[in-house]
Amino acid sequence: SPVMPPDLAKCHDAKSSGLGDNLKCCPPYTSADIVDYTFPETPLRVRRAAHLVINDSEYMEKYEEAVKKMKELPENHPWNFYQQALIHCAYCNEAYDQVGFPGVPVQVHYSWLFLPWHRYYLHFYERILGKLIDDDTFTLPFWNFDSDDGMTIPEIFTNDTSSPLYNANRDTSHYSSAILDYKYSYGNTAGSGETGNALVLANLCYMKKTFKQSLPLAELFMGDPLRAGQEADTTNGFGQLESIHNAIHMWVGTPTSPHTDMGDFSTAGRDCIFFSLHANVDRLWHIYRMFRGNKVEFTDTDWLDSTFIFYDENEQVVRVKVRDCLKPNKLRYMYEEVPIPWMNKLN
Ligand code: C2O
């Protein structure tokens, strides 16, 4: 049967291999009444590329203003910037047990839950930001890391240390023109072993390969099935897109141990860049889907009926199912079209 949402009242300390066993990640609401989410009917919002919005000062002002407001909310407000980051901690660092399966954590990584859960997480986050500045067209920018021009840290996150978008807990040696490496990891900082244009090409080829190999078999792209009562397989359960995404987390996060902010799931949501990384992961899922002629990735109801809960833009705790997030249109957003340089390498 499908994985069900946790019992909020039974939230307990979370843990991280680097940051310890006593992490306080529980939400400030525990016994809220939960309703099915009413999907929005607002205008279609267009998410734009982070390296292209930098020259749109009107947009940048709005984005900074929204994040600033989120940071200024009372500490225990569910919309507060750090509370929003704790949602990620709670679902990724074992703050909940699956209902009916004590000791089996709710985990939204390393399986077919990865892409849908993060799609919803961004959806609610983006709408809360829009609400804070009273703008129903507001979108998060996506980090277009699958394009030649997007393979560096987007400047909007690094160019002004006093910006609300800035985060000091990063690997600053990866600022400016340093090129991202899809094979980077804390245990293998040399990554693919390439530099410069060769590294850009290695990344593009790796992206192409990821798509080409996984088009016939969704598990390879999305992650392995995970059903109620099962524990996620943290070494083999993830899909190839999640694996690239892990490399980018580590590449941005602090280089020395304990790794923080982007470098650890429990703190990753404290860096605005998290949401842009995930917006592009989400976009790549959308592209994958289009390549497959919009065919559903898994017809299994254990996937389609997997259920999550979130705090929405109307301060209501809502229940959502995987089956309802498969088309971004239903969530009223889409992606700006940008060139897909690795695509013509696909045959
Ligand atoms: Cu929930 Cu980028 O990880």
C-alpha cells in the first residue's frame, strides 16, 4: 500500500550523520485539522532561469523582498524561512515514523517519492512567497545547471553578501567561474576529473546518458518503488537524477565537516539556492515526461496514492497525493523555454 503522511503529533528529534542525533525539526503545529488541498485556479506562473533573471531588477526586488519577509516572520510561524527549511529536515532526517510502522522513518529521498514530494514542497514554498508580497504571478527561478551558461553558481545568490538570498555557509571556492561537476562528492572531490570546457561537455554527456538510459525504465530516472512500511534504500534506491542532484548539494555546501546548509539535508533548505536547484530538478522531470509522451511513470497505485501533508498559503494543513502533481499545469506553473544543449545528443 502507499506511503501515508506522518502523525504530526508524534514528531521526534531528527538525526544527521554529520550534525548529530538531537536535531529539532518538528513543525510548530501538531494537531492541526487536515483537509484535502484545493488546487489553485490562479494564472499560470512561469519559472525563469536564474542566470537570466539577474538583469530583471523588478523581479529581483520582488524575490528579495519576499524572502526578506519570510525571514522576518516570527520564529515559530509555519511560513518562517527557517521553519520552511525544517520541513525538509523532518522529512529527510527521520523526525517521523510511518504510521503503523514504529521505527520505520518517513523518508522522501532514495525512492520514487523524491520527485513528487519536492515538487509539492516547492509549490507551497513558492506560493507562500508570492502571498507575502501579494503577487500571484511570483515564481522561483530555476538553476539551469544542464546548460553551458548555467553550470556555475547563479550570481543572484553570490553577488551581494547583504542580500536576503545570500548564505555564508557554502564552498566559496566554487563561486564565480568554477564549473559544477555532476560527479562531485565529499568523498571524491576530484569528481569527473575534468576541467573547463571538457567538464562542461562531460556534464552534458552525463545528462544525455541519464535520459537515454532511463527513458525506457522510469525507476532508473525516478528512483525505486517504496511502499508503506518499507525503509528507503539509501545506497541504491535513488534514481540517476537524484544522484546528480546530490553532487550539486555537496558542491555548494560547506567543504569541511560537519557539512552544513546545502551540504546536509537537515539544513539544506536554509539556502535559497536549494529551491533553484530543485526547480531545475523538477524541470528535468518535466522534460523526461515529455520525452516519454506524457506517459505516467508508474501506474502502480502505491505510487499514485502516496500522500503528503504541507502547510499551504492559506495557513491550512493540507493533504496531497502524488497523482495530482504529475502535470505542472494543475499546480499552475510552467517553465520558461531555454535551449537544451544535451538534447540533440539524444537519439
Ligand atoms: Cu530533499 Cu535536494 O534534497
